Amino acid sequence: MPHSKDTDSRPAARPHSVVREDTIEYGFIGTLQNLKYAYRDDIRDRAALEQNFREKFEALNRVHLTDAEFARLLEEIVSPDVFTAARTLRSINAYTRDDGTPLNYSLVNLKDWCKNAFEVIHQLRINTDYSHHRYDVILLINGIPCVQIELKTLGVNPRRAMEQIVEYKHDPGNGYTRTLLCFMQLFIVSNRDRTYYFANNNARHFAFNADERFLPVYEFAGEDNRKITQLDAFAERFLKKCDLGQTLSRYMVLLAGEQKLMIMRPYQVYAVQHMIQCINEDSGNGYIWHTTGSGKTLTSFKASTLLKENDRIHKCVFVVDRKDLDRQTRDEFNRFQEGCVEENTHTGALVRRLLSEDYADKVIVTTIQKLGLALDENSKRNKQRTRNDQPTYMEMLAPLSDQRIVFIFDECHRSQFGENHKAIKAFFPRAQLFGFTGTPIFDANASQQKIEDTTASMRTTQDLFQKQLHAYTITHAIEDGNVLRFHVDYFKPEGKNPPKPGEPIAKRAVIDAILAKHDAATAGRRFNALFATASINDAIEYYALFKAMQAEKQAADPDFKPLNIACVFSPPAEGDADVKQIQEDLPQEQADNEEDPEGKKAALKNILADYNARYGTNHRIAEFDLYYQDVQKRIKDQQWPNADYPPAQKIDITLVVDMLLTGFDSKFLNTLYVDKNLRHHGLIQAFSRTNRVLNGSKPYGNILDFRQQQDSVDAAIALFSGEKTGEQAREIWLVEKAPVVIQKLEAAMHKLDAFMKSQDLDCTPSAVANLKGDAAKTVFIERFKEVQRLKTQLDQYTDLTGDNKAAIEQVLPEENLRGFKGQYLETAKKLRAKPDKPSDQPGADNPAGQLDFEFVLFASAVIDYDYIMKLMTSFSAKEPGKSKMTREQLIGLISSDAKFINERDDIAEYIGTLKAGEGLSETAIRDGYTRFKADKNAKELAAIAATHGLATAALQAFVDGILERMIFDGERLSDLMAPLNLGWKARTQAELALMADLHPLLTQRAGGRDISGLSAYE
């Protein structure tokens, strides 16, 4: 990592089993030299770095700058904004020389990145006002620092190394903001055996935040998706000069709207390369099998933008299905590159853009339906044009029939299996067709037939697209951690005659099961769910039953919290073109709407009326699309904590028939209830709504199946498992059964018990406080974190039996769990607060520096600030026996939740002042806590002011100013100390003494947010 202390001394002696970082470093530099990088041992500081860049810049741009001009150039190009620097790196830029003459320059050879100078430097020191850092290895392209490699010894958790890069980047005045290091594009972290890489970004996209939604981190892999993680092998494949140049120039995407850098995953790059090769060789069609959730849109965007540069291609048409995908894909493309795709509002606009010679119209996103209308001589539009003596769209498009046009089909398992596909091939004989699919159509899951001579056979993806160009299956994605595994609970109602597979059970029994299991499945409603029903009639019936049964439960139990239920299905089309288009991929809904359309419309009106009343909206059937979009947005709003977005505005369960079961993504949706028969690609698509990766609090996607469809699940896994056998794939796709995880929990507790005994301590929460030394505390953190990870997994199982629950309670009683969680958080908080000592420095004795704390595992969705205040009110209640918790239990509950890590001492102290039976209202409890905190803070500050001879009001104003701006201002500190009339030496010592007392207070009051400039006083 960049090291926060700078010294030339060599490391202290270490055990022989540890390979020193400098040994790994020199070996790695040798590998890079073999790859023809020039080793520049002379570049060790900022001046040498800038002089080398100057020489390269002047040679590339054939110019000789004066010292003043070079200084001004540096001032212009160095930017603290990563996105601006990345754009400058990839652009031809303008500069005005001192004599007024213009200079158009580039920082690297943009036409051919292979022809740049590639150099390697190491142990570069950058000292700025606040930061003194040293960087292990940096790769220079034309003198520009583009890639930083940080090396660790074996056994160090690479994620901790990544976190350190994030921390150092946040240091005020660091080299990334003030020097040529602002052009850093990639970070690589390796402990020699495991190697990871990730893109540089501005702070908001480059953080391990409180919810631990991490910046995207990659491992490199070959075309067969096998990992290449050993450092030298990684360098041979990823860091070859031309390959690295291509990665930076072609396979990174700058998202203008979000001001964000993205790097493509290896499988995305291979897919694009195969498509480009196929087009360059004009060797027919092909399809890409990349699983749902793997980023197909980014892959297709990059392919189409690279084709935009290909002079031999006349147009690249990206074809999607249905109106919502059209809008979604266009928005995604424009997210990758602002304004790169225009909206085609109707078929006429599409035809005009197809005929346009404008470079902006070279890439077009359209729906297959619009394309089909343009190519259908018998369509209403074309007939109307004939009647108006206007040329038909086909006649207008005739000049394109001999042009090379590339068609890229998104989700090519859908309606491209119809007449439109045939029409495109017939009209554009020179066209090349490429399809992307997460679930290809094989013989086993094909439904349409083709007739060749007298033989009928099924239409498969391969029939249409000739050959598979690249595969990245769900099996690969689960193994890579890009999507989650599934937990499938095949619900069996109690009774003598269990239903047969595929047979429905009573709807009331289904709802009873859902109401009993929903909180467990969704981690206390932290996540939400879809409910797939078999027909529109079923959806309507379920909606009414949920309403009635929840009302019954509420009447019987005032503490019952009803679930917010929404329902969405398409209305009868009745000539509405938008609804017709939506329904083209909703076969069940289309068929259902042909029977009793008025009844269905009336039911949907009632559902909309409830929705409008609950959420304060004004949706109508006539504008169904707006309602559909609002439902999708509200499902995604589950991401916001209840404190920011009240639960009443969210949706807990959305009843669906066909809608939302394909193409819809939300990381906070983790559960699918199934009361319809699913098969093959339909099953995989539906299940895949639940398995987007979030963090440790979401271990898998939850499926609760009410139709006993284990055979269908096994068949779908076998069909889409890629190279693995069905049995191997099942082990990868599905989480283990509860008894297996309970055994693992028991083993994890045995390991914790054995460790505590090795320290002569009992395995109890109270004994943790007696652990001696950071090394022992670190082991406790690692051991108990594994216990909590397994417990989090079990907490979301919906099929735990009474015996299972008893076994878990025996292994880890609830009271012990809470106590251990409290000790974990207390210990982790103290360890995290200790400054890191670089591991290659003498006296490096902080094993916590390599720890990965994962606080997110210890935050409950149920226990929030409001919940705690209600419990305090209950504790204070007058009625004897009303309180459900003792004072100690209440304090234990708060201590065991990560959300209160910075406030737990204050809350616990305040609870100590409350009297049981005092009868305070919740408002009084809240106001009392606010006053308690204000008084405590004022006393704390007054004590510090008295200790250092300062006026309390002046110190209060100084602290308030820092917390308001979240910036530590050295000049204001000088002003604060001025009345003491000290000499410079005495004042420096007085400032340091004051800040030693103020630092912890400011850190606590900042509540986990960074105060810029404060780290100088750590």
C-alpha cells in the first residue's frame, strides 16, 4: 500500500516462511522487464517523475516547452477529479503557448497505444502538505502513471489491501489529487497467489461505505473462465504492453452521467473480441451466452461503439424487445456515453435514421416490433403510405439492401424466433446477426418448429445464429461471486394427501405460509419479494385474499404489521399499441385477457385505487405504463433505510403473472414466491430476479415454491449448467440444506471455544474483554465473524424445522449470540481505531491492519433508532410487567448492533438514567435523549477548554465550524490559540496537546464521516 511513514530502514528479521514484500517486488519487476517494460530505477520522487513525463510529452508532440510553459501545462492537466483526468488522457487537448500560438496535444499515442513508451518504476515517494506516501510499483505509459500495483505477503487479505488504497486516497492533499498520479486508471493488488484489479474513481464511486457496497473488484480469467490469479501468470496475460494499452483504450468505459470509470470483465472483453473478429472476417452470425446479471448491455454497448469506428460497416442496429426494454436499453447506452443513442419514437423516425449518413446515426437502438413494421409491406402504415402515393418504408430502405449492416439482438431467446427475424435476413442479405442471451433455446426447451422439406424440428438459438461465440453461464457467475446461489424451499402443507408436483394448494394455506415466513426470508423486511402467480385470475384472487387475511390478523393482534402488497398485470389491450407491445412477451397475460376482459379491467381499477390511496399517486389504466414504472421504482426504493424512506412508501410483495419475471433487476429483492408452473429458461429467468449481489447481509436468493417443482428445477439446472454435470451444477447453484449449515455453525463455535480455551478463558461473551494483545483480539474477530456469517445464512432459511431451531439455539443461545456480537463490535471498533503500521516497517505489530471487519453482518434491519426509542418508552411504562426487557437486555441489544457503533455508549448511559415505571411518553424519551447528548457534549468540551486554558465558547465555535464543513482548518486552530500569546515552539506543542484530546471527540461526533485534514493529527 502507499505507506504513511517514510523511512529507508530495512524490515526487521521475519520468520523464513514469510516471503518479504521487497522480494516479491523485485521478482515482479523482472517479469515486467521480460515483457519489455523499461525499468527506471532513477524515478523515485515527484521531480524525476515530472521530468520523465516532460521528455516523453515533448517527443510525442514534437515540441519544446519552456520551464514556465511546462509548469503551466502541469497546472492545467493535473486535476483532483478522476473522471476529468481520464477524459484528458484519452483526448486531443488544446493548450496556448506563452507566445499565443495554439498547441493541440495528446498525453499518449491515441491512434496506436502499443507505440507508447511503457516503463516500470518502484518505491516512488510523493510528499505533499499532509501526505507522505510511498508506492510499491507503478507502470508509466508515455511518462503518465496509469497503473499502480500494490504487493503484499502471502496470507494478507487482499480486500484489506484494497481498503487501504481507499483510505490513502482519502488523505487530504494526497498525491492522487496534486500530481501526475491523478491519471491513475487501474489499481492491482496481489499477495502473489491472489491478484485483483479495479478501476480508479472519484470518492463517491470508490469507497467501502457503511453498507459495504463495494467498488467492483475483478480477478482475471482466460477464455474458458478459469481464474489466472498467480502474479506472474497474471502479468503475462494482462500486462503485456499492447494488451494493457487495449484494456485502457478500448475496454474501459467512461460514464459521463455518473462521472464514473468502468472496466469490463474478462468474459465481456472476450465476447466483444469474438464479435469484432467475426465481423472483420465476415464469417456469418453468432450468439453470446452470458447469464442474466452478467452485464450484457455493457458488452453490447462496447461492441456497437467499437463497430462505430469500423469503416466497412454501414450501420449497427441494436434490437431489443418491447417498449420498456427499448427505453431501458437506450438509457443504459446513454449512461455509458451521453447522447450516443437517440429515441426512435415511431417507425418513420427509425427509417430516417437508417437512411441517414450522419455519423451520430451509425448506432441505432430500436425494438424488433418497429423494425418488423418497416419491413412488412402489408402493415397498416405501409398500406396507408401507398394510398397517399408515398413510397413504402421497404421501398425507402431498398438502397440499404446491399449494405453491410450489423444487427445485435438483446435477449435473443424472445420474439426474434418469429417472422421478424426472417424478414430481416431476407431484406438485408449482407447483414450479420448477433444475439445475446442469458438462457439460450436448446432442443429441450424449444417451443417453435421449423419445417425443412418434410422434417419438423425445433427452432433453437443455434439454428438462428449459427454458432456460439462465447459462454459465461450462471455456473461461472456464481463461482465468480458475480451472482448469488439459490435457496429453494419446496413447501409441503401438512396433511395426509400431499399435492403432486405442479399441483396447486389452497390459496389461504399459501398466504398463511408467506405471512409466517416473510420476515425470516427478507431479513426482517430489509429486502422485498415477487410472487409469481399462474394467471391474472389467480393474481386478482390472491390480492383480495391478502387484504382480507391481513385485516383479520390485525384485528386479532394489534402488534401485527401488515405487508404492503402490490399487484401488476397488463390490462386488456383493446387496440392500445403500447399495451399490445408490452404483451408480446407476456403469453399468459395475453391469453388471460381474451376471457372476461371487462372483469379483469374492473379488478385492475380496484387494485390501482388501493395503490393510489396507499402511496398518494394518481395512476389510471389509460396510462398503465406509468403505473408499471412506478411499481418498479418503488420495489427498487427498498434500498433506502427506513430512516430515510418510510416503510409505508415501500412494497413488500409484488404479485405478478408474467411481468417483472424477466429483465427486472433490484439488489434489494431477494425472495420469489412461486405458485405457477415454471420450466427451463422461464424458471431460470424468474429465479434470477433474486440473486443480484449486495453484501454479506444477502447470502443467496430465496425461492419459496408452492408447486413441488424439484424435478423442473433440477432439469433447468442441468440444461443451463454449461460444462458441468447436473449434480456438480446443483452443488454450485444451490445452498446447502439447513442441517449441513448447522453442522458448520457448530464447527465454527468449536473453533471459537478452542481458541478461547487456548487463552485460558471460558467461551463466554464476558471473557472476550480479558483477551490480551491485538493478535488474540484479531483471532476472536475472525472466528466470530465466521459464526455470524453462518448464523445470517440460517436466519434467512424459510424451511427450518422445530428441531433445526432447537439445534441452533443449543449451539448458540440467543443471549450468548447477542453478547458475542456486542463484544465483536466493541473489539472491532478499538482495533479499527489503531493506526496501521506498514507491514515492511520495523515493529509492525498490528495484525488488525489486515482485518476485514464486515460490520454489515452485524446490523439488524429491524432494530433501528425508532425501535430503540419505543423500547425505552416500554421500559419506562407505568404498568407493571408492560416492559418486555430489563435495562441490561436493552443495553445488550443496542451494543450488539453495528448501526449504533458510534452512539452506543451515549444510548447506554442515557438508559441508565431512566427509571422503570416512570411513565414517560416516546416524545419525552426522545427529547430527553437529545438534551442528555447536548449536556454531555457541552460538559466534555468545557473540560477540554479548561485543561488547555481556552474560552469554552471559542472552542465550541471552533468544533462547530469543523463539523459543519467537515474540514479541519489549520488557520482557525492558530486563531483559537492566539489569545494564549505563546511562542511558535510552545504554541506548536500546545496545539498538538489540544488536538490529542479533540481528535477522538471530533471523530465520534462526525458519526463515521471523514473530516478532511484531521488525519494529520492521528
